Amino acid sequence: MVDPTTGLGRTITLILRNPWQLLNPEEFAGRFSWTYPTEAQATVRRGKAGYTTGRYLTVFFNLPDELNEAMFPLTFTVESDRQDIENDPIGNLLVTSGSSMFVSGATRIQYLKTVTWRQYNEEKTKENPNNTIVESDGRKIHRVRCRFLTTTSVPSGTLTTNVKIRNPYFDDIQVSFLRETGRNFPEIEEQ
């Protein structure tokens, strides 16, 4: 590109790539503060949440291993189609509003989850539960956790809620959870 009046020019090279993929999105009934559900917990709690107001649920997704420091901090926008969840008081999500991912032209309540470069590169521990690195089958994975509470109850029958997660570097992902009248889940005892 050359400015014809000054003769000054600059060459700009753009490298385009397909969006990254967020991996293994899952939702579980309960408050998982620093652990991941055991196989037994996952069997009972995957894709579910309690039916009354104030019941805990946790959404997990994994980040790819090859991300560049220039991409950070990463901020993910999370929205429920039914607007029936809120940030768990011990959670670290920010509340905002923005253009809905579900209803065209609408402004909806959304939550922001930020992951820093340090969190991306450090091991998750009980003392540092927002770090992302955990071991699974002998390899490192970068697991992100978002904790919520339900804000409504299900008076009868069942209700499915969809939750989308968005970031401009990644393809959108969605998880769903079912709430069934009369079904709550006991608190999680993390070791």
C-alpha cells in the first residue's frame, strides 16, 4: 500500500486461520470448585441441574494446547437461552449485558469468564483453582470452569436450558442441562 501524495508505503501481511475449537464442553449439577466430576458423579450429574432456585451447576470446557501469548487475556461470553442462571457467589464471572446469542436484536444478561496467560500455563490446585492445567491420561489439558446457580424453579415436568459460550478466536460451543421437577442433587464433597 502506497500513499500517492507522500510516496510512503507499507507492506501488510495478514495471516488468516480457521477459528480455534473449544474442546469437551460439559455441564454438571453441583458446585465443583477445584475438582472435576468423578466417573460416578458424571454418570448421575452430566447434563442436569436441580429443579429449585439456588441449585449449583458447573460448566467446563477445554482450551487447545497451542495458543499464543498474544491472544491473552481470553474473555469468554456465556449466555443462557432461558436467562435462568446467575454467577455462583464464590465464582469469578462478571455480569454484563449484550447482544443475545439466542434472540436476534435482543439485549440479554451475559457472563464474562476471563483466562489470563498465567492461568493458562499453571497447574490447577486447591489453592489456585482458576489455573487451567490438569493431567488427564498422561497429558496436560487446559480446563476452564464456570460456576452458576439456578434463578428459577421448575413447577412441573422438565425444562431444558441451553448455554452458549463465545469468543472471537473460537467457534461457539453450547451445552444443555435438564431440570426435572422433584429432582435436586446433594452438595459435592471435594477432597
